[in-house]
Amino acid sequence: MKKFRFIIGMACAILFSSAATAQIEKGKIFIGARSDFNAFFGSSKYEMTSSGTTTESDGAKTTMFGFTPTVGYFFIDGLAGGIFMNVDVDNSKEDQEIEDGSTVNLKDNCSSFTVGPFVRYYVDMDKVKPFAHLQVGFGSNTYKYDYVDYDYSNPLNPTVQVVEEKTKYSLSTWGIGAGGAFFITDHISVDAMLIYNHQCSKYKDDDTDFEYKNKGGYFGLDVGFTVILP
């Protein structure tokens, strides 16, 4: 009887292990989406105190959002590679008082778009599968902002206008991370990943021979989901 139970137990373990491995086996299609956990919608207020008098004014209203869809293929068991696309948007609006006492609305927008290859390797551990992730992307970063321009050509009646400036940068990124995939069904997982992203943006004005470069890196928490097609 004990021998029979042992045989049944081993058979179940092998069957369960095979089913788990089948989730990330060679030939499967990988479709995912994640956010870098920076979705934010809000506003702020300013307080200024002078000679005992405090005045309060509204600050900028800000909207930030990041989204990264991915499509890939399992080349061998546990190893997927493919293409990712990242979109980040940061918008803000603020009312500014001008010389005549009226207010104008100023907008500030920064958006980036990158696309490139990624690879991800899963360690097969039943329902929870740790993974390592690497990606490289190329794209652009566009920065638009408003400012108030005064025209004093007629000192007795100066004019005011809101001017929009726009600058576009080339953008290259790479990221490396580690996380876990929590399979809620045989083909769908909820993912969490700690990732380090490094970015380099460049701008060059050929007319003035001005060149600008900015490099930086940051850690972030990405959350999302993955669908693995049978």
C-alpha cells in the first residue's frame, strides 16, 4: 500500500512539474504589459507669508503615466525574447499672474517613446517563477513648455503673449531587472519586477553648434501581467 501511494505521489509530482514547465516551454508566444508605477494625478498649493500676511495660490496640476507593452517568443524552455515599447507622459498646467493682474495658463509637457529588444529568463518553480530581465531601447524625448513674453515696443501699452517652445532629444536606454511571475491561471501571470533603468538623451543644434547631453539612472518597481499563448 505504501509503495502504491509512493508511485501515485511521484506520478502527480511529475505531471504537475510537466504542466508548470509547459507554461514557459519552447514555442510559446509571450504577450505582456506593465507600468513603471508612476501613474499620478494631482495638484499642489503654495503658501507665501510676508509681514504677517499669508496668501495661498494653486500650484501646478500634474498628470504622469508610463506604459510598456511587450511581445515575445520562447526560443528555449524558460527563455523568451522579443520587442518592447515604452511610452512615458508627464503633463502639468499652472496659472500664472502677469503684470496687469490677470492670469494666464501655462502648460508643460514631457513625453518619451522608446522601442527595442528584450530577453527574459524564467526559473521554473511551480506557480511562482522568478525571472531576470534585460532590455535596450532607442527613441526620442519631446519637451514642450509655455512662457510669458512681454513686448515693450510701446512702453505705454505693452503686450503680453504666451509662447510655446519645443525641443526634441534623441534617447537611448537600457534596463536590467529581476522579479517574479505569479501564475493565476495556466496561461496568465501577474508580474512584479525591480528594475534599474539608465537613460541618455542628446540634443544638437546644427545652426549654433550647441550640443547637450544628459545621462542618468534610477530604480523603479514595474507591475503588470503576462499572457502566454498555448
